[in-house]
Amino acid sequence: MESKGSISIKLLLLLHFFSVLCAAQDFDFFYFVQQWPGSYCDTQKSCCYPTTGKPAADFGIHGLWPNYNDGSYPSNCDPNNPFDQSQISDLTSSLQSNWPTLACPSSNGIEFWTHEWDKHGTCSESVLKQHDYFEAALSLGQKANILQALTTAGIEPNGQSYSLSSIKGAIKDGIGYTPYIECNVDTSGNSQLYQVYLCVNTSASDFIECPCQSFILRYRDIERKETPKMKPNFSFLSKLLILQYLSVLCLSQEFDFFYFVQQWPGAYCDTKQSCCYPKTGKPAADFGIHGLWPNYNDGSWPSNCDPDSVFDKSQISDLISSMEKSWPSLSCPSSNGLRFWSHEWEKHGTCAESELDQREYFEATLKLKQKVNLLRTLKNAGIEPDDGFYTLESISDAIKEGTGFAPGIECNRDSAGNSQLYQVYVCVDTSGSSLIECPVLPRSKCGSQVQFPKF
């Protein structure tokens, strides 16, 4: 694509009633998250051991996640800086031991680490390069020996019952800082210890106390009167008692509105990372669906709310043809879209089950695509995908004129470094049927002039 001039990406433009989303690398602290493998495996979804074999019965690293003090967080900040295994070749052995994947099918961990770098690591590039990021996470894992802290306090996976306050107190005594505890549900429906969150400074070198308002993911606190137990062996640490003043994560499906997100394929493909067309062929030169995402009015959002509700292709068999056209995957390697839709259901759709079952979720999203014809709306305003540059205000005004509601505009950078129109966010009520004014849109940056690339 031919460059039409340099685009400033240094100003955050607040234009009349509309917000713009773009990659950002500023953040306030990290969450360092460790996961108990028994709890990952002891669900109806189960798990698969890595190709290197069954991991040790110890907490494994899940990730090092940049966050903001207000509880929101950046993600996927730099599509032009993909995971590069060669940069961490000297760390691979340690990563396999301390940062194993338990996802199915079995793998060597590369896909897991790629996801963590692309989603989280790219948002800390202002502080840590790729090798530094993984090295810092490994060093934090050595500092924060959760299992040792618990066993030192007499808390072991041995079938006995423990209060959550004793678990939290043991980790605080062992590490020096107050943790957050995340639960999931075992195959019998019991709440079990799943992940431990500790906060880390922006250099990823030292633990800190978590900001008071940082953890606002709206997971429901559960108060139980029964005495919790820790079941024996690798399987899990279970039934955690939620006590007063404890911040605890548990599954919730409550939310305030949806983001309906559409993506311009030309902007997805015109990056250094490039793209791969679906197995069904090159998609039409039109905005494609990215997802329908439950959100909260305070800017935070739930995710992966029900590990027991896996994507089931048979529930949407009559929608497949429409989804291939309107909701194509452009990620590499080429695919038929099932993996993309599975990700969207499990990460976002499961958090809307109180309103929409799996079929209704995908059907509602397809209907929204018919309602919100972005390409036609923009063309009616003289804004065409012709590699030309347009003001953000004109793009926003055109979409508001066509839909009746102010959008959020997300930009990415093309292979020449130009700011380009990437995704458009509109807000939808909790039934997934009607557009509404957005209560909030995440922070963002974009140039005042944005390129609309060809596809």
C-alpha cells in the first residue's frame, strides 16, 4: 500500500460525543497470575497435558498482564510485533517447566506463549521487550512460590478444609503482599482454588500492593457456611469459603450492555503481521463481524464465564453459511472459522448466557450485522475504501448519521506506519437486539486523519 503521508498518533482526540480506540502501551501496574493445574483440569471441559508430559503438581504461570488503576486493561496493543520464538530460545526449557499449557489439544506451549505475548506483552513494550517480558515473568515465578507459602502454613491438597482467610493470609505471609483469589467450578459443582493474582510494578521487578479500585471485574462474591475442603492429590484445591473483606472471583453472567464490533479486513491484513484468507476464499470487501462482547458501565468486562459451556457447532449448523460470509476469520493459518467462533463464544458468549443461549448469541450477532451496514453508511457519506485519508470526525459523524448512535473507532497501523480504520464499536442492549448510546468506550488514541485502505 502506498503511503500518503505521515500520521500523528500522539494526540488523544476527544471529539463530540465519541471515543476512539487504539493500541496503547501506557499502564499502571501488572497482574502476575499463577494457576493451579488441578483446578484447570478438574472441570467438565478437562485438560490435555503438554507434549512434554504431565506438569509438576505446582502452580504454573498464566501470565503477566498490564492493567490500569481504574480496573480496565489494554490488550493486543501492537499487531506488528508478533511472538518470535527465536527471541526466547534460551528460556524455552524454563517456560515449559514453569509456564505449561493445559489446553487441548496437547501442544508444546508455543501457541499459549504467543497468545500471552500478543494480547498482554505487546501492551508493555514501553518497558519490556519480548525476551525481557518472559524473563521477568519467570523471575517473578521464582519469587512467588505459592505452593510453598501454602504448605508452610499447613495448607495442602490433602482433603482437609481451610478457610479462605487462612489461604489468603498464608500467601500474604509468604510473599509479603495481599493476593486476589480466583475460583472455578469442579465437575461436582464445587468452587475451587483456581488462580492467584499478585500485583507488580511497571518494571515487572517487584511486587506491590494492588491499587484499591483496580480489581473491578464484577465477579460475584459467594458466601458459604460450609467448611471448605482441599481435596487430595493433583486434582484440585476445592470449596473455598468467602469471608468478609476478601476480594474473590467467581463466575457471573451479569452485564450492562454489549459492544458489537465489526472489523475492516483491509486494515487487518495490511500490517506487518499480514493475514490468511479463510479456506472458503477471500472474504467480500465489507466489514466483518469480530464479536458481540458483554461489558459493564464502569469500563470493565467479564470473560470466560462458564468453562462447562463449550462451543458446539451442531447448535449453529444452519447458521454456518451466513457466518462464513459475515464473520470470517483472517488469522493464520487459514481455517474454516470454527476456532474463531469457538473463541468468541467461550470468552464472550458464555458471559451472556443469562440472556442468550449459544444459538441465540450467534443469531443475534448476525442480525445486528444486517442492521449495521457500515460500508454502505460510509459510502453514502463519500467515505470509500480507496486508500484515502479521512478525518475521524467525518467517519464518526457518518456512522452516527447512518445508525443513529455515536460509535467508537479503533485504529491500527499499516505496514508503512500509517493510522488506518480497523474496527467500529456500537453499543447494544442486553437482549442483543437494539442499538443504544454507549455508556462508556475504552481509552484510545488515533490520528486526526485516518486511512481507509483498499481490500
